[in-house]
Amino acid sequence: MNDVVTRGIVEFELSLPDEWLVVPSGLPDVGEWSRAAASDLVRGATAAGLADAQVADAADVLAEQLSDVAAVVREAGIVSLQTAVLVRRPETGVVDAMITLVAQQGLALEQFTASLAHGVETTDQFGVVHAGEITGSAEAGELAGVHLLLGSEADPGLGSGVEMLEERVVLGVFPPGSRDMVEVTAIARSVGTFDDMPQAMVDLLGGLVIETEVLS
């Protein structure tokens, strides 16, 4: 007879290194937050010796990218969604990667991995160049997921047959004794952003804390 799982997720939080910036949910003014955050980040990187005009330009470019991410977060309207972006060198105006975490109720490991496999097989927008299984564990629970390299046709000006590659990792974190899980999706700006993206994401989840409680 199978044991009855009686715990559910009530809260989770991912502690991140300083180079990651948390994107708040429910922002009343995405543009205002993005401009302020970009300015703070770039000002903190002025040790790179940039002129004032270069700092302003970098902040404008970074603000636009932050605004795009923040708008997606706001439009999702998911209260439990946690989103963060990786900005290694703010003075370049570049967002290197983004990560999102959301709690999913009643999704078992087997169901999650099956849904990932189905998604890989049926994706239309991108061609799957590589799909590698990820397994492991963290303090928060068992890990399972997939590492993807996705290819899409590049700008025709780059020549026939040239593909743009996107690297992403999708992971499920399954707390012990719980019926729920936390789904983690990370997307890199380009292949090569991370030396080993699957391992980098597994390491990052060492800072994940999941609180569960007994369900009535």
C-alpha cells in the first residue's frame, strides 16, 4: 500500500549571489523600476572607467532589457512567481541570463519529467539541438529536469543555414514528503554564458529553501 503524501508547499525563497537582481512582481510602474535599477547597477560599476555619457548609454540599454523582463513578470500575474536576472557587467548594458521559480501543486516527479519529454518532442518554434537529462539533489529536495540547446533560424543577412542557439535549463525541485514541487526555468543570453549551465543551476539551487506544512 502506497504512503499518502500529506505535505504541501506554503512558501519558498531562493537566496542569490550579488550579481543576480530580483525582479519584483506586481510592479505599478515597470519603466520606473527598470530605469532606477539599471542606474543603480551601472553606477556601481563605474570603476570600469567609463565616461558619464557611456554610463548613461549603458543604463538606458540595460533598463530596456530589465523592462522587458519585468513586463513579462507583471503580465504573468502569478503571486508565487520569483524572477531574477543575472547582470555580471552592468556597464555593458547586458542581461546575461534570467531565472524563474514557481510552485506547482500536485505535480509528481514522474508527471513532470513526462511533460518535459513531451515538450521536447513537440516544440515548433525551435529545433532541439541537444536535450540532456539532469538529476541530482539539493537541500530543498530531489532534482530532475532537462538541459536544452534550441536552434532557430538567424537573421537572413547572416547567411543561409545559420542558426541562433538558445541555452536553457528546466528543473523540478521535489521536497521530501510533499505532493507539490517548485519548477525552475533558466535561460541564458547565449551559449557560453555559463561554462556548465546545468551544474551552475544545480549549484544555485543550493540557496533554495522550501517550506511545507501538513495538509488537512
